[in-house]
Amino acid sequence: MSSHRIPIIQSGISRRGVLKGTAALGAMTFAGTLAGPAAATPKKGGTLRVGIAAGSTSENYDPGTWDNQYVQVFATARHGYLAEVAADGSLVGEVAESWDSPDAKVWTFKIRDGVEYHSGGTVKPEDVIASIDYHRGDKSTSAAKPFVDPIQEMKVDGNAVVFTLEAPNADFPFVMTDYHLPIMPAKDGKIDPTSSDGCGPYKVTNYEPGVIAELVRNPNYWKEGRAHFDGVHLLTILDPAARQSALLTGNVDVIDQVDLKTVALFQRAPNVTILSTSGTQHYTFAMDTRAAPFNDNNVRQALKYGINRQELVDKILFGYGEIGNDHPIGRSNRFHASDLEQTSYDPDKAKFHLKQAGLDSVEVQLSAADAAYGGAVDAAVLYSNSAEAAGIKITPVREPNDGYWSDVWMKKPFSAVYWGGRPTEDWMFSVAYASGAPWNDTFWENERFNELLVTARSELDEEKRREMYGEMQNIVRTEGGVVVPMFASYVMAHSNKIKHPEQVAANWTLDGFRAVERWWFD
């Protein structure tokens, strides 16, 4: 619920705090209660079973392909990263002990000594270079390519890796937390993208894509006070009723994406705790701007005025969220443009834009499945109903849950999508809105936007960055190919046997994908 909003990046963070960081993990504190009181001292033991509303038989170990919360949680369960976004939104070191930069262009990351791989051996600076290099270059198909390609050079300097960027990027340490960028062992300068080997809290013993992943605790994990479970089972349970039934019957201990239609009833169940966090997660309807009629911005604007956002927040999110404004930057982001005019439901304005496009009416199909997000099909129906008054006929198409992300998303011209958001504006825009980005799911091109993206990334003056990111949000709002009707809280549930720190991260679901590492049994 919105009153429990946690900033992903604290508004008071300083430039110096970004340019120089240290991994004082033991000094991390947790403040603010989102659910019941946490146990004072974590206990070791037990096997955690998590029912996740994602997963597909087409998934694999290749870090460049990961695109949903199942593989993302699985990744953080077995891998380590250069840095970690803590529960309070601050940045702490993980494989990197510390980092610093004099100018935001040359970054030095000191690699922690003694971090062991599951297969043996320790993390070396050369592994870091190979792990990042996998996502770079002309032949790379990785979803991380847009934000690591600006790395001009990587070199080893003792126990450190020195990154030289094409231009300054004040947010570069945050980029290194991306779930696509695990640190993996290298051989002859290359990582093996088919390997399960990592340096994270748990080791893989079995993986059946789209079904289950089974892991056991890494006995040599370097972090004190983490990885409390003896084992972890991650289960794909796409159907929301089946997920909740699995928790009620004790077949799983934790689930994500509680069905909000039944959350009021569900939370009355004995031995069940509802956990809600608010951050950057948003639900969208993405239009392929290359395809008619979406290649006409007036049609896109008509569709934005044809949706009743508050109705979706009330009936789909049941109040666990807030209305969006057709751009992906949430109120918890540092440079959220709160002064932009709010696009509201207005059939007359929608009709005006249709006439500007030379149309009296328009007919489109909207693909949706609950694999996109809980209630996506119902949201498409509500959208269809509200748009009708504007002369827009939307025909909702219920797509299969299995294979939605491989067969529908970025394949069908109009589809429902969820985005977890990103900790920084540059990161979110680079992943999903930059020209040529693999996950630019509207295939949108805007010259001014792309110029600003590069300029803002290099600008170290906070107010100038704020102005540029504000303009970019407005460009997406008025010219982009995405309808962003709502920002959604992460609503999870767990058995009362589960305990967790008082503050739970809101940058991703399941405690920033790290519930398997941070939580424990009572």
C-alpha cells in the first residue's frame, strides 16, 4: 500500500556517496516495519519452498536471457554480484569490496578476497572482466548489452578491476547490481553461460525449467548472517489460485503475486501473513510503434486518454498501488517528475486525437495473460470498456500463460506487460526505451530522447540531471508507445513460520529477489 513507500534511492544521497562506496555489510541496518515483527536472531535450518508466478520450459542458465522473477530469484540464489541494493535502497558491496571514481568515467572496483565458487577456487578480477564482457560487443544478444556497451575498457590492477567508460556515468555502480551480470568463473577469458556455477549462497542440485529448481546451502559462503536455510526449492506455479492453495496447505512457505481479488479473504487465513512493499513496479500496455495503427502518435495518445486509470487501481490492484502517467519513473525514483500534467481518462480528448489521425474510430486487439501480471486479462477488459466511449474498439485476447514472454511479448503488436522498474532513471530508460535496446518493447525511436539519455548519464550536476530526466519522462508520456496506467505494490504472502528483517526491499519482489538469502524459519 502506498503509505509504506520505500525509496529505492534515498533522495538525500550525495554525489560523493555514489562515486565512492564501501561494502560495510555488517553495518547495514533495517528500519521501518512492513509486516509483523521480525525475530531478533535468525536461525539456521529447514528447506524454503517458494511458489513463484513465473517460469517457462524455455528458460536456461544463460544470464543474458533472464526476463522474469523466477529466473531472477534463481539467479540471486546461486550467484554473487559486484554490488547489492540493500533493503533500505542504499548500495553495498558484494563481490566488490569497494569502489571509487574521480570523475564518474574511470571506476575502480576492489575485488573481495576469498569469495569461493561452488566448484572451488576464488573469484579473481579476471573473472569479473569475463563476466561483464560476455554481455558486450556486436555479437552480444544479452538484454544487458545497452548498459555495458558504454564500457570502453576493462583492465586488472592488482586485486581491482578498472572500468573506463565512453563518458561519465554517475550511476555506474548501480548498473553493476543488475541481475544479468553475475560474476562467474572464467576459462581462457570466457565464462560458460550454460553453467550453474556461482559464488552465491546456494548451490544447484536440480533444475527443471518451468517446474522446479532445487538448491542447497553453500557451506563456504562468505557473508556472515546470511543464507539461513539448509535448502531452497523454487517452484513455478503460474495459476494464482493454485499458488495460494499451495501456501494454505503447507506445500510452500512463500508465494509472490497474491491474487488481489481474494487478498482480503486470504489474509484472514490462520498462519498466513501478507507482505506488501511499494517501489518501481509498474504495469503497462505496450504498443509496437512500427505497426499500424500504433505508428501514428495521435492514435497512441487517443489510447492513453481512453483508459480509466483509477478504475484499474481500484479493481485490479484493490488499492495496492497508484495511478501511472505513461512513463516508467515512479515516485520513489530520485528524479521523478512530479510536476508533469497527469493524463486522465477523457473520451473527448481521445476522439480529438483520432480525428487528428484522420479516423472516426479504431479497432485493435490487446493480448493479455495473468502471466503478465495478476489481473492482466481483467485489466484488458476494463480498458476495452472505457475506451469504447472514445470510439476505440479494443478486443481483449486471452493468451496462454505458458510461453507468454517468448511468444507474445514483443511479438504481438499490443500486449500487457509488467516491469519491476530499475533503481535509476538511466537504467530504466536504457533497458526499455533507448533506441535499439533488446527490451524496447514498443520499438520506439525518438532522437531528442536518445540525445538526452546520453547527456543526462554524463551530467554530474544534480539539478541539470533532474531537468533532463523530467523532459525525458514527458517525451515518453506524450510521444511514447506505452500506456502506463498503474504502479503496483509487490504483494506477497508467507507462512507465519517465516521470519525476515523488519525492512524488506522494494526494488524487486521477494525482498529484492533475495528472500532466499535474507529470510529464515522461526
